[in-house]
Amino acid sequence: MLGLYVHIPFCSKKCLYCNFFSVKYEQDLADKYIDALIKHSLTFKNITLDSIYIGGGTPSILSSKQIERLLTSINNRFDLSKLVEFTFELNSDSVTLEKLNILKNYKVNRLSIGLQSTDDKFLKFLGRVHNFKNFRAVYDIARQVGFHNISIDLIYGIAGQTVKDWENTLLKVLKFDSDNISLYPLSIEQDTIFYKNGIVTSDYIQRDMYDFSVDFLERNGYEHYEISNWAKRGNESFHNTNYWRNFEYIALGAGASGYLNRIRYKNVSNIKKYIELINNKSNVKIEKEYIDEKLYSFEYIMLGLRLLKEGVHIKHFDNIHYQNILEDFVNKKMLVKHGDRIKFTKGYEFLFNEIVSKFIV
Ligand SMILES: C[S@@+](CC[C@H](N)C(=O)[O-])C[C@H]1O[C@@H](n2cnc3c(N)ncnc32)[C@H](O)[C@@H]1O
Ligand code: SF4
């Protein structure tokens, strides 16, 4: 069983903080890109998928016809009889009833919507195209169409945002009763307008907002199952959880990463090049790395510790170097043993990078 990630590298406009691989949507280029994705999918044979994630970029910016062509091909090409979860990412400014009905007809059963903030002032600051009213309308229609699993993405620690502002955002988001909520601290990434403009964030304020979120969401029926993710019980993202469990998945599309037969790979991050390579039946994988035993254990720990409830099996710490580091963190009560699992002590997951970097081999 495998997961499939499909990358749609188009957006209506670049958000000022984002350095994910995406360019401005053009109908003609997107048509050719969908053709290439379909041809790429034909190179995979006899694959049963248990999860699919179509992300971006902005998958919902594709036209109804483009979405239908892509989903038809995925439905025909892969065995979906064991499919558990099929997620499609949406930006509310590009969603229509017609598109939602197509998604529903082709087995999409989970939507992930980028809201980022409920305050139009911050949406504008972030360079988002949608406003809160627009999100509300799309969310309601999606529920009416029959989507029972919806996730909302939010960003906190935006320059100028107070803890009170953040509390108000969470209060408003709670009313939607969404199944999953993903919270990301604003990070200032290179090659973004925010970086060029010298926008700064505060670690202290982000920490306060994070602590508030942990308590608030738990009090209101959400379980904190991954550092950045909360869900109603039973609605944890299956695809993403498998990723954190270090399971394998294949990748379609420019800039998409996959992991198969112990090899991590990345497809070329250039749309025209990707289309050209696919049309010439050439290899689109530009980066390949074999994951040897040492790296495998490190990745297992690094990814698995993100799963706060599940943690990592103790057998992955099975060398003297790891045992010493683990003992040190357990003595300092930063990590904790629960039976044969190792997990973060509540609160220490915020120091994820600092703690996990000690395990680098
Ligand atoms: C790459 S986006 C794709 C989803 C969709 N295009 C959208 O923006 O709503 C996935 C999520 O990553 C988060 N994100 C992207 N860049 C970020 C940054 N620099 N800091 C914090 N979160 C970020 C946003 O919350 C976004 O919803
Ligand atoms: S945050 Fe989403 S919508 Fe904005 S540029 Fe990045 S991928 Fe596109």
C-alpha cells in the first residue's frame, strides 16, 4: 500500500510569505501540465493506493475541466479499492460548486482549506486573495455538498498580531467545527517579499500563542496529535500520519517529493522542463538519495517524534550514541518513555529542532 502526492504548482498570486514552489496560473500552461501529470501517472503499474494528497500551490485554481481530467486519470490508473483518504487543497477564492461536486464524484473525501486568519486586515497583510466572508461561504457549501472531513490551515505570530488577536481567530475558527486544524507559526523564508522587506516575527509571542492554542483546542474537543495539527478523535490525517510514520509514497508533478524502495527523490522544480521531460519519456527525478540504516533511524526519530500521541518505538534508538542522547533527554524530562514508545514531554515539542538536531549522525 502506498500514498500518492500530486503537486499543482499554480496560484492566483504569490502570498508575500510563501516560498513553496508555485507560479501564476495560466490556463494554457496548466492544460499542458495536466497532460504531463496524466502521462506521468501512466508510468506507474499495478499500484494500490491507500491515500492521495493533491496539494500545491493551489489545486482549486485549476478549471473544472482540468480537475475532472486529472481525477479521471487517477481513478482509472490506480487501484483505489482500498483508499482511506483522498485530500484536495483549496483556496477559497477559487472554489465553485461545480468544482466541489467534481471532487465528490471522484472519491475526494477530505478538503484542506487555507484560511490563515479570520481577520481581513491580516489576510491583506499576508497578501492573500480571499477574505473571511469568502472563506465562510465556501466552507458552508463544502459541508452542504457532503464533505465530512475538512481541515483548516491557520498562521500565527504574524507581525503586528497580538495574543488577543490570535485568541479571537481561534474562537471564530472553533465555530466551524472543522475536523482538523493545522497551525503554523509564520516563518520568514528566503526569496519571499517578507524576507526582502525585513519583516520580523517574535519567538516569544509565537510561543505564547502556541501555548494558548494547545490549551484552548484541547479544552474544546481537539486532540493534539502532531506538532502543528489538532483533530477530533478519528479525524487525524491518514496520509500525513503515514508520512510521519516514515511510510512510502510516490510523487507526481514538478517539485514533488517521493519515497520509494528506501530512495527519497524529488522531481524537477520547473514546470516547462517537467512537461518536456515527460513528453520525451525522460526521467524527471533530479534528486535521489538512498536512505541507509543510519539515516533511516534518524528519519524515523525525526518524523515520528512529531506524532505527539504515538511517538517512536524505542527500537529505533538502538545504538549507543542514540541511547546516551535519549537517556540525557529523559533525565531532563524533555522526552518520556511510555511502555516501548518515546514521546515528547508536553510542551517540549516546541523545542523540536533543538532536540532532534542532537540525533543527527
Ligand atoms: C503551501 S500552502 C498550500 C495550501 C494553499 N495554497 C494555501 O495557501 O492555502 C500550505 C500551508 O502552508 C502554510 N505556510 C506556507 N508558507 C508559510 C510560512 N512562510 N509560514 C507559515 N506557514 C506557511 C500555510 O498555512 C498554507 O496554508
Ligand atoms: S501560501 Fe498557498 S496560495 Fe499562497 S502562494 Fe503559497 S501555495 Fe500559493
